[in-house]
Amino acid sequence: MTKKKQKLRFASLFSGCGGLDLGFLQAGFECVAAFDNDRDAIAAYKKNIGLHIHETDLKTAEPNHISELISSADVLVAGPPCQGFSTAGKNDPNDSRNSLLLKVAEIVDFARPAVVIIENVRGLVSPRFKSYWNLLLSTLAESGYNVSYRLVEATEFGLPQTRRRIILAGVLAPVPLSLNFPSVKKNTLRDVLANIKECNQHSTRSLTPTGDAFNIAAHIGPGCKLSNVRGGQLSVHTWDIPNVFGKTTKQERELLERLISLRRKIRRRKTGDADPVSLPDLSESMGYSVIEILERLIVKGYIRKLGEYYDLTHAFNGKFRRLQWKEPAPTVDTRFGQPRYFLHPDENRGFTIREAARIQGFPDDFCFEGSGNAAYRLIGNAVPPPMAKSIAEIVRTHLVGI
């Protein structure tokens, strides 16, 4: 029987709640086995996708044992933990989770599927992780796979977020898999979140009107964020919110604004993007002695002294970021329900579970198990199903042509 008449099968490693798997299922594939060790993810997977998921720690699992369970799969898909490679996470080359990427290559070598798909964060291809990336490529090549890869953005798949990911495809074929996706309509937050009030897991929880967080949020306009270390119209500084952080004089605010500029302009280190500033540099820039003003700002908590230098006490770079209806969201991550990080375009609150799920491309009948924090974690760690479906359709075209 030819592949055109057979049901194409896939297996899934580090499946999470099933975003990658859902996309392949929507493209007509059948899943023979899935593997994860996160119990909340497994519960969501079983509820929404199927009971074929194994609670397995792939870090310690024997590759030959896993390969026996997935021997009938034409495709192996994997979304190994990315926190060690992530620009939003620790970005740690020594993170033990990084080795799980190479575990995928070991299992591929045993299982020998016709196609392997690996999804991960763009940090994986950065110079910091070059050794992992090159070892992955060479291991797959030694196993006989012709590898292609591409950096993609979620907006390419109709999702209203700027999530950027590396997609790697390995094929047991002389020609690599082309990762060129058809063009789709670009969507905004408004396009995707319209008419959401009737959905499940859409319980909103606004900030307490008398709390500091509410007062901060009330000062943050669309597209703006709380940030002391950046200037410009989109940065709201703590001294712009006196009812929370304390009053300042015009002269004190001018000095704080100058400090923002000088700490990035006068550099002493090669790392980072800013340095504390000396008293002489501050006084010279302002045109008069600023020691008394600095002392007042230290008392008020706006400035701290570091030896001979002065710096802002709080950075708050990117906190309380209010999104805009007419634009896509930044990457949906595990913090998307926390207003301290992401604010709804109109309301002083974070995003609900269902809003986060819609932005990730999950259907409204997909339910997330566990606590609220667990649900956001599952959504933030998932591969968006529309992205997965587009990948699956390219894989299907390749397989039926063999």
C-alpha cells in the first residue's frame, strides 16, 4: 500500500499539553505514542487529545526502549524544554535541560523515522549555544538525515503574537525538506479576542482599585510599559507615578532623565548595556553640582550609590506592559496571566487562560488541567497548533511524494 492510501503516523517527544500534536492531528496524521513527565500536561493531553501519552522521564529513558514504542511512526516530532536556551529565561549553557535536545537525536538514531521535526527557541542557534546546535546537526547527519531549518515567527501562521522559533526538519531523503509556508492573513489581538465572553476558562480578575499595582497600571497607556532604564514616549518611569513611588521635583526628574541617558552613553564594561555614572560626569552633564539632589533621591529611594558611582534603584524594564488591540502580542509565555508583566489593552488586569490560549491558537474547547498557574505554564510552553499544522502539511506533501 502506498503512503497516499495509508494513514500517516507520528510520535511525539516532550509533548506537553499537546500543541504540536494537535496540529499534526488536524492535518490528518495519527499519533502512535506521546511522552512527557509533567502531570498537569499529561492530564490536559489525555482530556483533549488521547490516552496514548506515556508518563516518562525522557532524560533517563533508554533510547532503544522508546524506539520500540514508536517503531510504526513515519514522523517523530519533539519540542524539548527550551528554558536553558531562551532569551526570556535563564539563558544558561549549563542548564541540564539542554542535554534533552541531544536525547532526541539519540532516539532518532534508534527509531529511524522518515522525518524528524524539532521545535525550539531562537536562542538555540545563538553563538552562546553553538556547541549544542552543531552537535545536534552533526549527530542527525551521521544518522543519515538531510537537515534543513528556519527561523519563523508566529505571525506567519495567522497568530497575533511575535513568538519566534527555530524549526528543524530532518529527512531520510537526498533533498532536504523545504520549510516555505503559504502566506496567511496577519491577525491582531482584536481579530482573535473578539466575542470571547462566552468561552470557558475566561474568568477575569481585575486588579484591586486601592492597590499599588492598579495605580501603576492606570498610568500605563497602550503600547507602553513601566521602565526606568529606557527613555522615549513608550516608557513610563516610577517618578511619573508619585502616588505609588513618591513625589519628586522638576529638578530631580531632570537629573533622573539625564542618568537614564548617561548610564548607557558612558560605558566602562564590555558586558551589559549600561553602567552606573560618576558624580563628576553627572555634574558636568547638568552644568552644576548635583550632590544634594542625588542625596535627596537616595533618601526617596529613586537612586542608589555604588561606591563612587550612582545608579537607578529600580530598573522595572518591561514590567506592566500594556498590549494594543491593533498589534500582535509579544511571545505568550508562562507569565501571561500576571498584570505585573502583561496588561490587557483596555482593562487593568492580566490575560485570562482562554485569551492566552486563543493567542496561541488553541481551540476554545481545549481545556487546561490543574491550577491557573499550571494552565498558563502549559499554554506558554506549547507549540502553537496552527504553526504545527502548517509544518505537518509540508511533511505530508513530502511523505506522499516518496
